[in-house]
Amino acid sequence: MSSFRGLSIGISGLYANKRSLDTISHNISNADNPLYVRQQAIHSESRYSRISLTYSVGTGVDVQQIRQIRDEFLDTKIRKEASEFGFWLSRSNVFGQVEGIVRELSEDALQGVMDEFWNSWEEVAKDPSSLTARGLLRERAIEFVGSVNHMYTQLESLQFNLDKNIQDMVGEANQLVKGIAELNTKIMSAESMGSTANDYRDTRNGYLDRLSQIIKVDYYTSNNGAVNVVLGGQHIISDGTYRELEAKNNGSPFVDVHWADTGERLSEERDIRGGELLGLIYARGYHDQEKDITDVTEYKYIIPTIKKQLDEYVKGIAEALNTLHNQGYTLTGKTNTDFFVRQDTSKSTWAGNIKISDAIDSLNEIAVSEGGIASTEPREIGDGKIAEAIGKLRYTGIFNDGKTTPDNFYRDIITDFGISANEAITMKDAHEMVINQIDDRRSSLSGVSLDEEMTEMIKFQHAYNANARLINAIDEMIEQMVNRMGIVGR
């Protein structure tokens, strides 16, 4: 009987080492799979067999489980950082796009356009009757109008593009939530039958990593193996069931994020809280929000803030210039005419809505000279004093209750924008560095090392061969006992 017991022990060794070799083969096959977590066959001794009251013998080895080599603390840490990284990633990307619109470092930047615009008024002041100087002034004014209108229109287009990105990101989040719930069902089904579902878990962890970067979520793992995900205090995934989000318009051209089943709007501060989605929402802002922004240096809402500042800049220049222009006289003797007007008077904004007045239908109608209002008073239509005063507006405090000049106001816009953009880039890089450090630690623990796998393969190969030789030896013993015992002289 002991020989048959030894045969059974050898067979268990063959089986256990074969399972280990199969696991190693699976690891090697997935060495380039970024979602894969290294697996290991865990051996444990089989139950002892009692052969007497005082004596028990071992019965071999069992494969207790095929476990993943994973540190859940690192997973939790990297997902927390992923939410912060996603938020600052969205912001830094939007700042980069706005910087491309502003083009402050290029030759046709607005500051350069304004320099030429102010210089043109100074040239007209030197020779008010020169149609060449007036023509150049008009061209510079057209360039200013075109620049600020184009810039504002581009910002509005970017705002609507971000709105579309928000809709797409909500759709991606829904796909991930659905995928996690379906994988929960597969994992619970497989593991309830005693199987391992490690590959399903790898895919689910990849979905959860990406979902955490899109939107800040909390999660926990149930005893049945399912991951339950909580968003804003409410379950978005519970075992195999899930809820969807919906991006829909709520009385404005822009979408808000709602629960699809109840229609309840998600709060940015309470529910969404972080991730790329929050970064996009804050960057886009809300429709017609710029009038409600009080702190233009914070840039919490990127597009509305830069639109508000640009509009204040254009409005301040237009109104200050019109005030002086209304006091001047044209070459034809006309006065009290605006130089700039709004294209659509139903809109209160100037940026994106400014044009040269139709009253100035020719170069002669640009009012650049000072004169009396009554016809009996002398007028010096060609003195150029109004043009000179307009040219000096660039050095005059017309913003912030007379404290800030146009050049300094625009410089403050660029400075505040640059500080906020630099903060976004710095924070993105900082969180990305932390993620990379954690990911390196996770990869060193959970990633597949071909050198280690080859070493393990040789170890289990030798163990397998040893068990096979043991079985052969026991088989020869049994054959000797069965076929040769009792035969004499042979």
C-alpha cells in the first residue's frame, strides 16, 4: 500500500509542477500586456493521512490557488493621483490651446497690433490732412477689430469644442462603468464555481484606472469579488448593476452632467470633484458666465475669464476712444461721431462684436482735430489735437478706475494667464511624476520579468522531472513485486 501511496504523491507533484509551468507560460505570453499582473501558483501540502493512532503520513502537494502578485495599496494610491493628474491635464491642455489663440509670442500678436494702432494716431496728429496717414490709421483700426473679433470667436469655438469633449468623456465613462459591471458578473460567476478569474480582474483594473482619471470615484471590493464604485455618495456600480450618466442641455447651449435615470444634475464640488471631466467643465465654464466672474486672476473658469478680460479691454479702449472722437471734427466739418460701434447692439459685449462705425464712410470722416461747437467760434480742422489725445490713451489710466493704462491692462491679462497656465503645467507634471513612481513600484512587483520567469521555469521543470523519475522508480518496484516475487532461479 505504501508503494501505491508513493505513486499518488508523485502524481500530485507532477500535476502541481505542471500547473506552475502553465502559469509561467501564461506570464511569459503576456509579458508585453500593460494591464497584465504576474500570476503565481501557490503550492501547499495535501492533507495528512492517518494510518494509526500515533502515525500520519503526507499525501503529496496541492495547488492552493493561482494568485496575482498585486499590492492593492499601490492601486488605490495611483488611482487617487490619477484623478488629480486628469484634472490638471485637462487644464494644462486648454491653457495651451488658449495660448495658441492669443499668439502673444508671434509677430501678429494683439500687443503688436495695438502698438501699430496707437502709432498711427500719432502719425495722423503730425499731418491731419494726409490721406495716406489716415488710410494707414484705418487699416490699423481694421487690423485691431479683426484681431480681437477673431480671438473672441476662436475662444467661443474652443468653448463649444470643450463642451463636445465633455459629452464624449461622459460617454466614455458610461462605457467603462458598463464594462466594470459586466466583468463583475463574470468574476462572480467564475469564482463562485471555484475557478480563478485573474484575467478578468486585470481588465477590470484597467477600466478602473481609466475611470479614476476621468472622474474621481470611491470604490471597495465585496467578498464575492465584485468592485462597487461610488460617485458622489451614490453607487454607480453595485455588483453587476450600474447607473449611467447623461450630458444634456439644461436651458443653455452647454451641457451639464446628470444621472440618466433620475435626471438629477451632478454638482462639480460635491459629486464630480476631480478628474479630466471636472477639468474640462471648469475650463469651458458656463454659458454667458463671464459677467458673473469677479476674480479674473484665479482662472478657475478658463474660457469665461479670458473672454471677460478681453471684452473689458476692447470695451475700455472703444469707449475711451469714442469719447475723444466725439469731441473732434472731421475734414468735412462733422463732429459727435463714434469711431467704434457694436455690430449687434442687442449684445452687451464688445469683443467679437466691434466694428468701425459706418458714419466714418471715408477717410475724411475721421475726426482728429479740435474745434468749437458753435459755428461762430473758430475751428482748426487740421490741428490734429484729438488724434494726439487718442494716441496718448495708451499711457492714460482708463481701466480699474483710472489706475491702469491699456498696455498695462493687457500685460496684466497675459501675466495672470501665464501664472495660471504655469500652475496647471507644474501641478500636472508633479502628479505625473508621482504616478510614474508608483507605477514603477507596481510594475516591479506585478510586472512580468522574463529573467525571473525563466529561473522559475527551470526550477519547476527539474521538479517535474524528479517527480516523473520517482513515479518510474515506484512503477519498477511495483512491477518487481507483482511480476517477479516468488519466482525462483530466474
